[in-house]
Amino acid sequence: MKLKGGQSIKLLWKWYYKKSFALKITIGFIVGIIIGLIFGPSASVLSPFGKLFLNLLKMVVVPLILFTLVVSVNTTDPKKLGSIGGKIFPYYILTTALAVGIGLLVAIFINPGEGLTLPKDTEVEVPDAPSLIDVILNIVPTNIFDALAKGEILSIVFVAVIAGFAISFMRHSKETTVAEWGNLLLKLMEAGSELSSRILNGVLQYAPIGVLGITASTVGNQGLEALYALSKYVGASYLGVGIQIMIIFPIILLLFKVPVFKFFKDVREAMMTAFVTCSSLGTLPVTLKSAKKAGISDTVANFTLPIGATVNMNGSAIHFGVGVVLAANVVGYEFSVGAIIGIILAGTLAAIGTAGVPGAGMIGLSIVFTQAGLPIEIVGLTAGVNVITDMIFTTCNVTGDIVGAAIVDKSENEN
């Protein structure tokens, strides 16, 4: 019996839909690498497919965070939210400081930058680093709709938490009309959360094509020449992140009795998406979905992961450590114990303090370089392989976010 065209497409779609996300995204990644190596810069014709994927992910981020956080606040004891915040921020600080140290030690061992020289007439424009007061004040938006439109995550989290508490007070009001309005608003938020989740599921079906486009374009344009010239720098970056993900994070998980192998199996989709997209924010919808798969409660995941996507930068911290050693080797600078301690402190503050700021990577590196007395122009040396290193740094950032959520959730459950 012959199948009609429509039936064939329907069967093909069912077959594709049932395949695991990890398998589909892996195939897209491998095919993208092959196309990039074969066609070189011409493979950039596929970049719009990747751009579309990133746009779709970012499109669903804001409503997903806004609706899910409002719902979480209304279904959680305020004291519990305070407890979660009191645990997650010390985790961010400690793991970030540790990541800077790992980046330094690995880079000192590998010695990236030996034999490299700073190109003549190199100029790097670094945005001004905002003060701590400005960072805190910018969390409170002057225009809610402007913050939503620009995707300012910390501001959106602030607005969602405030709105959530306001709706909660309305629902428990003694005035019948106000209580009805509060319950109506909560139902609308719940409906919005469900709508966002359904849109996300649709976006993820397109992911393999988007990943193929991103990978083919990146590999085609970068090629192997830039990678070879800075192979030690790239190698130190990947080794540093490997230590953080394969040694440090498992130790932290074991300390809180979280099953390590199951955890990484459950969150691999978020890690793979982060690797390809190079965007913690773009990966956030997948991160939230992976957290649910890992058994992390919605309350903890919806509160910590949006904040972690902008504040917790373990991968960036490793980047700062490796970058400082590369710069030191270029100019012949030798580290003292005091200098190393200063770099770790500066790197930790830079990774957390520049969160969500445009040009945060360059600002962070400039802060650390200034602390070490190194020229910020050396940032330009690594530009050729930024995409390749950003892949692994973003993977570390996202993994660190979910590890933090997992141990806080475990701690909350035990309490």
C-alpha cells in the first residue's frame, strides 16, 4: 500500500519528533562541522538559520522568566525565597573565585602566549566599567516595558518578584473584589507560563537546523589557522573548564548527595545548547527545561537560573585567569604570590560585577589586566579564536548555574 505525500510527511515528522533532543542536536553539530571544513567561508550562507534559532530562543526568554517567576512567588513561602537567595549567592562567589584560580594554574602550566607578539598599532576600545552602585540601581528599571523589550534579565527578575508578591497580597485581601482580581491575575500568569513552555517545545524542534547553521558558519569562517596559532590558549581554556566541570562540580554535587552521573545525563541538553549558541541567556529556556528533568523544583530553578545566567560566570572567570597568563607571557611579566591573590580577587569581582553589562568580557579582562599591570591591548590577540573559546566558557557558565540550583534544592528539601 502506497502512502500519500501528506501521510509520508506525517510519519517522517513523528519519527523525527520521537528522537531525543541530544541526538538531534549532536547530528546537527557534526554535520555543521563537516560542511564548514569542506566549504570554508562559503558556509556562512547558512548563518541565517543559526541566527533564527538564537532569535527564537531569546524571544521566549522574557515571557518564560516573567510568568514562571510570578507563579513561583505565589506558590512559595517568602521565607523560602530568602533562604534560597542566602545560599545561592555564596555559591556563586566561591565557585567563581575557584574558577579564576584554576584558570591561572592551568595556564601557568601550559604557558599560552609564548612566542606571540602584540600587533603594531593595536587599539582596543573597552567600555567603561560601571560602579557597584550603578549596577545595583540599574536592577530597578525606570520603565518596565523598556526593560522587557531590551531583555534586561536582572530587571525582569526584580519586576517579576515584586509583581508576584503584589498578586499574592491581592489574592489574600479581605476585599472580595480585590481577591478575585488577584486570583484572575495568577491564572493569567499560569496560562502565560504554559503558553511559553509550549512555544519553547516547538522552538527546540528547530534546534538541529539552527545548530547546523551556527556551527557551519563558525567553522567555515574561523578555519584551522587561527586555532593553530593560539592552540595553547585554546587548550588551556578547555582544560581549565574540563577541571571545573569534571572534577570541581562533581565534588560539590557529591558533598550534597546529588547523583553525579544522573545529573549530567539530565542536563546534557542545556550543556550542548550552551556550547553551540555561546549564550547563557539564549540557553536559559533549555536550562530551565533541563533543571526540571534533573528533578530540581520549579521554585528553586525559576528563581536561581535567570539570576545565574547573568551573575554566575565560572567560565568567564577561567577566561580571565588564562587571559592574564597569556598577556604576562607576551610582555615577559612574572607573577608574585601577592599578584596571584590580587588577580583572583579582581577576577571574581569582575566576573560577578560586570554581569549583564554590554561588553562584559572585555570589561572584565581590562579590570584584571589593570590589576596585574598588563596592557589591555593584548585582548586583541585572542580575537581570532573568541568564538571557539566562548563555546566552552558558556558551557561552564550554564553548568555552574544548574549545579548551584541542584545543591540549593537538595539543601531546601533536607531542611
